[in-house]
Amino acid sequence: MKLKRDKGLVVGMSKSGLATTSFLLSNGAKCYVYDDSDSKKIADECKRLEEYGAVWINKKEVYDLLMGIDVLVLSPGVAIDHDLPIKAKKLGKRIMGELELAYCFCNSPIIAVTGTNGKTTTCTMIDAVLKDAGLNTVLCGNIGTPFVSKVENLSISDFPIVETSSFQLETVSAFCPHVAVITNVTPDHLSRHYNMENYLYVKSRILKNMQESEYAVLCYDDPLVQKLGAKTKAKVIYFSVKTKVDGCFLEDNKIYFKGKEIVDVEELPIKGEHNILNFLATVCVAKALGISDESIIRGAKAFKGVKHRIEHVTTVNGVDFVNDSKATNIDATCKAIDSIAKPMVLILGGKDKGVSFDSLFEKIKSSKVKSVVLTGESRYSLLESAKKVGYDNLSLTEDFYKAIDLAKLLAIEGDCVLLSPACSSFDKFSDLNKEEMNLYATWRILMDNTNIRTNIKQNKRSGDFPLLFSVIFLSLIGLFFVYSASKYSSKITYGDEFYVVKKHLVGLIVGYFAMLFGAKFDYKKYKKLGVFAVCVAIVLLLLVFTPLGFSNYGATRWIKIGGITIQPSELAKVCYVIFVASYFDKNPLRAKSFLGVLPVMVVGGLLCLCIILEPNMSITVCFGLLMLALLYVSGMKIGHFVLVLAPIVACVPLLIIAEPYRLKRLSAFLNPWASPKGEGYQLIQSLYSLGSGGLFGVGLLNSRQKFRFLPFSESDFILAVIGEEIGFIGLVVLFALISYIVIRGIRVGIKSRDYFGFMLATGISAIMGIQSLVNALVVTGSIPPTGLPLPLVSAGNTSLITFLFAYGVVFNVSKSS
């Protein structure tokens, strides 16, 4: 090629295309550049190249340009059956790729490695061995650095080690390495090559121009590769872990070359049959170049593996995270599964290459993989294969980061989370180069423990402070309205308008200390208290039926110890959340079977029974809804969910019929004015209060219904007083604040680094949301009246202290999010 007189069109502005353009421009060629993508990144690169003399061509111009160019240079990402090369071929234009272009200007003996799996490891291992022998090597090609970017600095004494992909070999014509390695050929990239016959042919092109003075290093254990030995003129050197070949082989756990022992496998840092094969290929290359056994052994011992290939990233909470993002086909993923001894949560997916995944899921079924997360473009193809072979421990998400989150939630102590996609690089990152894709694939959210500790030390104020301040602000709003709602009745009953609010203030102060404790005490220690917490809740609930029990308004819902009154049902909700969180944290897959969720339902049913006997219908309903919410977020199957929901719904009318007062309340709800001074009185007064407030309210402290017209105005029906004083708009703002607290708490759970934290924060937020909603529905007459405080607002110290403590725990979870 006489570049100063040539006009070249470079198609595809990947790293390879950019390096090709730079090479052509630096050698005086007239260079045009084009890419099908119009992304900002591509546009920026093309503009930069224009500054150096390139001409950026758009889609409308590129086909007209073909007549005027001498050579079309394709980046590996552009298929040979793309419209441009097809038209260029018809016009008689020369077509080549970056690999071929670099070869035309290379005077060095090239070592080229191809194959479906093991290319990068083999290249890196060869590099280590040759460097130890004192040779000047340059690692390049598909491994990350384009060959063409290195070729001008190479001399005849240098050894470029070039990883070559099938995409690059599509466009070779004269390319002839001094040593060519084919590691294996298994189904891959069939969406581009159409079938295995084409794929094998493309791989074999690495041998096409080799003569008797060159060396072909071939895997004897792969029947397809083995047959290629008869089709090349080069000296063939086979390697095998199964057969004693005339080359390099494994026997009695020792590696031999031409019958001479080289090294015992136990002395090598690499493990697994696939890595042994890569080392055997390395020995063959080294021996073809005359490298001593000592250099081979030293180089192999110095080799510690390749990044992104079965690479241990970190261990968090006893779970190993292994990045095998370079496993872009089924065979590589199967090898990764075999190499790990622990139970695994496997992340699969990426670009769909048109291959069947049936054999992969057959392998998974008989392996230690306990659950699979599917993601990326290929997730539905993977799902179909999983269904076909009867594998159903699956989670599905489009988003790669959510796939990592799901895998974290599914893994328990002693497990391994393995990213081994069995597909091309995640399609989400199609605009990024290979280096960047691997960077993203290396666990965005899995920082190593040292960095986590450093971040916490540097930022002691970590945690969701907006959530904490919102909870405190809501509790102060409650303090004000407890005073407003109770001052008249307190003065009439106790002779002190501050009587109730002073008790509430004591509860608030105690609650703030409880919140501080919850925020400081490591929430993970509650994991061991799940069963204990439920036992404490049951004991306290049963104590209401003992002499310690305290009755009021026909119900026994409190216990009195000294001068302290406690409502156990308020504590029981948080205890139940701790139990459920610790139960599913031990094995999240319990949620997938009916027997797995049965203990959660039995314990929840037992607590509901204790509460309904008080009797306390409102808390029982809230408890039932809380149980359903926890089962739902745990991932319970919809069929099982419906099975649980049906009897719960059926029990509600039975519970209403069982108590005459509940029937009266239901009747009053349907028509409160039928008994305006009896069962319908409270609801009517509540509606009067809300109606009087209108849009903007009658003003702070100016409620009229609190003058002993509205019963429980400072506790269960405080919302009616608030609505009267600040109006409908004020209530909207109040519930926006409550909703913000609930949503923020759920967000803390979702971002939690562990499953226990997720369930804990989500469960506490569910209590807040359910109880606030039920209270609002009661006060507005949307459901039958029942006694239930508005969280963090109503008078009632047990509820107040419990919720403040609970949100201290949520804040604690947020600190490790």
C-alpha cells in the first residue's frame, strides 16, 4: 500500500477504527470516517479527527463516496455483510480490517491467538513467559490495544502477541503470523456468522497463509480444531489434557512437552482444566520460539490470572463476588461454574447472539447454582431455555445494576455471586469500548471493604438525614396538635390544659432517645433476635389478660407496670418485622415456596389472634395488611399470595359478626345519621370537623369540635381536628410529608447493602403507610370506624416511642446503603 496516494474510508469509530484513522492520517493518506451510530460520543470523536485532517461523512454521502476511494477499512464491529462492504466489493474496491492493515506494515514475527474461549488468558500467559525469557513483547489486538496503534514502533526483534477475534479474521487476506494458536471453537456469535460451519471457517483463516516455516498450535481435545491440523502447511504442535500427543500434554498431574516433564500442575498458581489448557498452549508457543523450561516455569508462576476472568472482586457479609464478564459464551460460563465450589447466584445476559441456551441450563440444573438472574437483551431467550429444561429459580430484570442488586439479595453468607454472562458484553453499554464495558461489569455497587470503611470514617454523618429530619418534624407537628386538640378537655378533666400535652412531651423526649439508640446500635445485630422479638411480643400481648392488664372503653389493650402504661400491640408490629426480616435473610428463596412462607404466616396469625382477643379489630387489620406487604416484598409467588389472601379476606366478615359492637359500627358507617347520638355520633362529629375546615381551615387552635364534641380528639381522631384547623390544603401537605417519609424509608430499604436491611426498612415503612392510610380512611368515613392512632402525630406514648425508635433503625440502615 502506498498510503500517500491512497484514499481510505474507515467504517466504525470504535477504538480500532480510531486507531486505524490515526495511523492512515499520520502516514499521509486521505482518510474519510463514517459510523452508523449518531451518538454524541461518536460525533465528538469524529470532530476531533477532523482537526487532524479526516473528513467526517454522513449517511447520505457515504454510498456516493465509495466510487472515489481506494480501500475500505472495517472496524471489527462492522460485519462483512454490511451494505457498505457489499457495495464496495461490487465496485471492485479493496476491503480490509485493522488487523490486515497492521500486518501489511509489520516486520516483526507475530504470535496470534484465536479461539472461542481462553484467548486473553493465553495471550497474557505467553507475554509473561516470553518477558521472563528476555524477549521484547507487545500485547495487543482484541485484548484492548489495537495492533495498528503499535505497529510503527515495532522492530524485527520484537514479538507482538495479538489476540484475534472472529470479527477481525473476517477481513484478513494476506495476514500470516509466525505462530498461530487456536484454543477451541464452540458455538458463539452465530447471530453474525449464521452457523457453526461459517464460524469455524472464519476462525481457520488464521492458518490460511501459513507456510512450513511457521507454527500452528492447536487444541487436540477439540475435534473441530484437531481437524484443522491436516489443512495447514505450518508445523502443527498439538496440546491436550486427555491424550498423550506429539506436543504438550498432561499426564499424572504433570505437564510434558515432547515426552519431557516441564512442571507439576500443583506448582502453578492457575487452577481449573481450562487454565491448564491455556498453559499447555503457552508451553507450545514458548518451545516453538526456543524458550527454556526455567523461563516457562518462572513466567507461569508469576502469572496471577486475567482481570474480568473468574476474578474475585470482594467479599461482603460472607458472600464472594466473582467477575467473569469475559465469559461471553456458554462454554466459558460452564467452565466458570465448574471452577467455583460454593453455592452460586449466577448473573446471565447481554447481547443476544442467536444461540440456544438449553445446554447451559442443563448444566445449571446439575450444578451448585441456586438461583439465576437474567438481564440484558438476551434475557427472554435465556428464559425460554430455562423453561424448556425445567429450571425455575429465576429473576428477570432489564437493568444490569438491578441484576446485581437482585443477586445481592438472593445470596446469603457462604454463597458466591458470579457474573458470567454467557453473552456478548452487556448491550446497555454498546456505545462504550471494551475496557469501559469491563469496568462497568466490575460491580458498580460492590466497593471493596477497605473503601467502605474509609468512606464511613471520612463521612461520619452518613445516613438519610432528610428522612430523619422529616420524622422529627412530623412528631413536632403532632406535639402542637395534641396540645390544640386536648387543651379544653384537659382543663375540664384535670384542671390543667397542658396535662395531656405534657405526657405527650415526655413520650416525645423518650422517643428521641429511643430514636438515637436505633440510629446508633448496629441494626444487623437484630438478625439474631428475630425469634426472641416475636416471643417477647406474644408474652406482652398475653399479659393484657393477666392482673397486669388494663381495660378502657370495653377493651383490654394495655398493661400497667408501676406507673407506666404500655400497649403491646404497637410493639408487636416492629417485633414481627424483625422476625420476618431475619427469617428471610437466612434464605431469601424461602419466599418461593409455600412451605417456606408458612412460618411467617403462622407467627403472623398467632399475633393477630392475640390482638383480636383484646379485642382490637383495627390493629388486627393493620397486622394482616403488614403480613401481606412483607410477603409481597419478599418475592412470594403470586399464586401463593392469592392462596393466602383468600382466607384473610374471608375472615374479615366473620370477625365483624363475632362481636355485636362491630356490627353496630358497620351499621353506623353505612348510615351514621340513623343513630346520631349512638354508634354514629363519632363519625358525624368527625365529618362536621372536616367539613368546617373547608379548603384552608378555621385557623390554628380554633377548632370547635375539640370542645368535647369529638371523642378521642387528641388520639384516634386527631386528624379531624387538624383538618378543621388547617383545612383540606393543609391535610394534603401533611399527607405529602407522611408519604415522603414512607417512600424515603422504602428507598432506604431498596438501597440497603443486605437483605435484612431491605426487609427491615421496607417493613417499618409499610407499618407507617398502612396505619396512616387506615386512620385517614376511618376519620373521613371511608371505612367503618375503629380506634387507631395516626403515627407520630396522635397522643399515645407507646405508639410514638415505637415509631421514633423504628425510624432510628431505618436511619441506621441508610448509613450502610
